[in-house]
Amino acid sequence: APPDAFDPRVLYDPFENRWITSAAAFPDAGSSSSILIGVSQTSDPTGNWNLFRVTADETGFLFADYPTVGFNKNWIAVSANMFDTVFDSFFQVNIFAFDKQALYANTSSRHTLLTDTSGFGFTLVPAETYDNTLETLYLVDDYDDFAGQLRINTLTGSIGREVLTLNVAFPTTKEPWLPAGDFAPQLGSEEKIDSGD
């Protein structure tokens, strides 16, 4: 059966002239829960693609939700919020660091699985890195809404020996934000929009 895919993302890597796409598949399915990753074989997104599927959690206890994707010169990273299949409660963040050149060459979906089990991480977003000399891949997440803080994390090391470093920096604004609700403004009305997360 084709996968029940959701939360797709699409990026363009201008250094390699390739399109990158990711999604999650089989929500609430435990051992079938998957991360889907694809890269175009050329700069033409309507042409052929290298497509891969990796298991989100080998134990089958967790499923992946809301994957985000980014890249730098070494990796394409997909991060996903992991929820348990019994109570649907948040458990941890999984970061899949794929060898970018192996995906582009269609030779392997080799990746390193890193996790944030700190309890502070949620929706770690890998950066789209437009400096092809930068060895570090940054990941950012919303740390404290009411204090107006983000959290910066890094992915470093060599391909296949990646290191996730949490809590590298906490950029702060004087303008805190609400975590949810009807808060987005709309032109010509005092009525706010519920932006749904």
C-alpha cells in the first residue's frame, strides 16, 4: 500500500542544483512510521528523483510527526517530533543526519540518528545553510514563549560521526509571543487569526 504521507517540505540546494523534499508517513503506526526523503537527480523538479524511506523508530514504540528539513555542505537533516503510539504523548525529537552526497548519488540513505531527550526540545528546525563552506548545521527551536527565547543547537563532526550539541545559545527578544491561540493580525480587522500552532 502507498504510504499515508503528510507534512511535506520542499527546499532547493543552489550549490548542487538539486531539489530536496521530505515528509512523514504512516502516522500512529509504530514500526511502520517513516521519514520520507527525496532529492531530484537534476535541477529539474519535474524529472527523476532519488527516493528513500527510513523507519522513524526501530522499536515501534514511537511515531514521527511534523518533520522539518534543512541542509548544509555535508548533510541533509530531517528532524521529527516523536510521540508514543499508546498515549499519543510527546517523547523526544529524532534528528536524521543524511549523507548529502550519498543521497544525490542514489547510493545510500545512510544516516545517523541523533535524539533530543532533554524534555526542552520540540520541533527542532534544521537551517537551510546558504554558505557552502560552513561545516556546522544549526537547528533552532522555540524555547520559552513568554521570555521571548529561541534555542540554538548544532550538528557538527564528520559524516557518519555526527555530534548534536544542545543549548549552544538562547537568542532573546523583548517582544515575547503566545504559544497558541488567536493572535495573528489581519489587514483591515481587529479580529485575530488562529494560526494553528
